[in-house]
Amino acid sequence: MAHLPFGSALFWPMMAAMSASEATSAFVHQMARMTAADIALRPEVPRPDWASRNRLTVELPTLLLRDFSVGDGSGPPTLICAPYALHGATVADFAPGHSLVEVLLAQGRTNLHVVEWRSATPQMRLFTIDTLLADLNVAVDEFGEPVDLIGLCQGGWMALLYAARFPSKVRRLVIAGAPIDVAAGDSGLSRLASQTPINMFAELLKVGDGRLLGQMMLDVWGPAPADEAGVRHELQIEGGKTTPLSPDEAALHQRFRDWYDWTVDLPGIYYLEVVQWLYKENRLAQGTFFALGHRIDLAEVKLPLLLLAGANDKLIAPEQVLSTANLVGTAPEDLETIVAPSSHLGLFMGRNSLTRVWPDIVAWLDRPEHASQGEASATSEGPAPDPVAAEPAPGPAAAEPAPGPAAAEPQAFPADA
């Protein structure tokens, strides 16, 4: 395929004429032909502000731990594990009325903290999933007690991985819009990973000196919605196509577009591990994932678990989230699943999701523990050493997923009127 700029009048018609597999690979190949100069010519995008007051409490090579606690900060520590992907951690605290942090605080989760993953510098290019997991463990140890862990999007599989590796350090776990079992459903991300050779993804790292540049990946998803209806859809704001914007809503729309255009860069090795291990080989669901020297068996995850999926999520298929219920060892009475009428970003930023769904999630976090659960938490010290843990992580195996409890019937929220 000839080298054509993305803005060329010929580029997109050529893409449309190809099969889905050909178009995906061609697009990644086209991106790999870009140069650092191409990225540098783009105007600088300001870093999004946090909507809620917070203070920085821990700085580690891969992450910043932010404290949003209010009042006396009593109660179990709640830790939001933000995504480490295209956009930053402010997805959890986007704007007043569109902030998960704001809702959790209002619902009484006053001991509240957020993991913000650092945008990668060239010095971070060799960081791995294990590097991030080790720093997350240091951050959790700051609390001195088990945390209620909430994983959003790509932070969801990281939260599950952490809970499986350090079960005594997590009290309850919420996974929202996260790809856990990519074979269970079809989505944009899983198609991109399956249809593109890994060497193509590796080529992208040359532009960023061993990193995946977020501005480059933004070309895959396209710009933020330019029309009013598109922004209203993501933020779940009522209003027809002809409804004029108030000054406040116009400012909110601009804030969303500015937020969307700011991206984070990823360490190259971490990025390739995610593509190969999570998406191409589905290791987490297959039971062949190794983390900090241990094989991760999701059937050994027995802590209370809530799974949240978006019925209209085109990025992460609902089945890729909900099928986790069949992989873990959580008792049926401690397992909840919710399907919300939401897009992907709407799960974390949408007004309806935040006001109708997340208060129920907090109520689930706050419910009394079962006696058996308390005993399990007190005696669990982590997974037993695996005899093959000293060896490098193996390639994909044809192992069957470990048996787990049958999936609970998803709780479906009615579509908006």
C-alpha cells in the first residue's frame, strides 16, 4: 500500500474498500510509517484538571497515588485503579456531575484514593506489567489494611490480577468495563489485536523511542465527537439534536473534547505484553498468566466480586466482562453482575450511570460481610508457590479455563426514557 497521509482524500476510501482484517493491518502499518516529527507538529494539548480536590501522597516510578478523602476519612479504604491506556486517570473525576470520585464521596466512601499511572518517558520504555503490579502493591501497602478495589477499563484487569496475586490485601473488588476474557465476545479492541501481527505493533514503538505514543493511538479511535449529540451520548445528557446548548453545557462539551484529546504514552514492553498476553493469547482467562513469579489461577479468587458492563459498549464487549463470573471461585452469594445501558466512557462519566448504577455498587460494597468471607480474608496469605514460577512465563497453553461458579443473572437497568 502506498504511503498516504491520514488526511489524504484517497486514504479512507482505500481503507473502506478492504476487508476488515486488511484494513486494520493496513491502518497500523500506515501509523508505523509516521515519524516523531509528524507527532511533534501537532499542537500541544493541555493536561486535564481534576474536578475534585486531592493531594498527592505517594510517588512511584509508574504511578502517583492521589488522596481524595474528606472529613475524617473513616471507613474501609477505597482505591480506584484507573486505566493505563489512551486517556488519563481523570476519567474517574472528569467534571462536576460527571465524576465517579464525586459520587463515591457523596455515597459515604470518604476514605477514597485514585491510582494515576504516569505517562511513559523514554526511560520507562522497558517497564512491564510486573513493574506496574509491583508499584501497585507498594501503594496498597500504604493503607495497612485490605482495600476495596475498583478497576476501570484497562485498570480492571490490573485490579483482578492484583487481587489474584495478593488476595489478603483486597476486601472487595469491582471490575467495570474491563477486558478479562476476550474470547467471550467481539469488540473493537479484540479485533484490532487479533487481526494485526505483533511485529506491526512493535513497529509503532520506533516513533516513540520505545514507547507507544498516545497521540498516535488517537488516530485509531478518531477525534472526540464534534457534534453535540455525540458528546451528549457519552456524557448521558438529555437533549435532542435541535436543543440549543446552554453556556454551561457548551463549556462542558469543550471540556470533554479537551479531555479526550490529551493522551498518555505507554512503555513499549508493557504495551506489547498487553497485546500479546491479554488480547492475542487470552492468558488471564486461560490460566496461563504469570505475575510476579506466580501463575494466576482465577478459580482461586474467592473474594466478593461485582462486574459492571455497558450494554452499548463498542470497545469492551459486555461478555468479555461478565464471563469473569465463570472463571473465579467467588461464592454465588458474593458475586454480582450489572449491565447498564451505557457506552464505554458512559460507565465512568455518564450522568445516568453515575446517579443510577454506582450508588447501588456502593451499597454492595457497604453490605455486611458473611462470616465465611471474614474467615477467608483472615487466613488467606496469597497463592501457594508454583513449581514452574521460576521459569519465564510460558506461551499460550490449550488448558481449559478453571471451573468456577455459574454466572449470576445480570442485573439490567432499564433504558433511559
